Amino acid sequence: QQQTVSSIALWGRSMGAATALLFAGNSSKYDPSLIAGMVLDSSFADLTQLFREMVGRVRSNTCSLSRLPMNLMLSIALRAIQRSIQKQAGFSPRHVSPIVHAPHCFVPAMFVAAEQDVMIPPETHAQPLSEHYAGDKNLVLLQDCDHNAPRPKFLLDSAWFF
């Protein structure tokens, strides 16, 4: 006898979370009832915005780069990154913007972010994503964690019940 799956849950972390959100926001390409829920851990809101934040952090930590005007440095770095991604992966990072898709997502979602995450700060990524998200959602902010820290047991338990 053949068994079928009625629905699945998606759990993504960082780029995986952004990918899950992008997929869920494009319901014209799948049956929305197939996804029962999503756990979106440390997703970025917009890839270009994330690049700008990262270049800004490098600039603030590197004395020799601080002589260059910030806008010029950002422009050079972003063009190089965009060309590389376009050449190697065949898409523009400008189109990787989960926050644009969030208002079109109705799959229940648990947003997770680490309060000490300096790579993808929750105040500029997880919180705005959650605010723009159209479906039922929860936002869990993890204390005493950074981007790559193991997630606490309570989060795994919460996701199971979610």
C-alpha cells in the first residue's frame, strides 16, 4: 500500500530560512496546503541590505579602508559580489529579498533570532520580517546566543509543539 505525505514543516537556518520564506511566498508554484508550518531561524530580510551591513562592519573595523568614502566602498564591494553571484549561480542577489515576499506568506511561521547575532542582527532582519509577515507568526528572541550558537532545548521543544 502506498503511503502519502499530507503536509510538511520547513525548518531553515540563515540562508535556509530565507529560502523557505521565498518558497512560501511564491504559492503559485506549489499547493500551499502542503506546508503546515515553518521555523525560520536567523533569516535575513534582504540580501543586498545584509551585504551593506557586512561591508559597513568591515569598514568600521579596518583603518586603511576608512579613508575611502563609504558609498564608494559599498558600491565597489556590492558590484563585485553581485557579479560573482550572477556568474556562478545565475541570479542577481537583488532578487533575494524575503521581506518582499513576507506580506504574501500565510503559512504559520516561528521566527527565531539570537539577540547577540552580529552577523544578521534581529532588529534589522527577524523583527521587520515578522512585522511584515501576513500569516500567523511568533517571534522568539534567544538570549545569550549568537548566529552560530547551538539552539537551546526549549526552542526545539517549542518548535515541535508549534
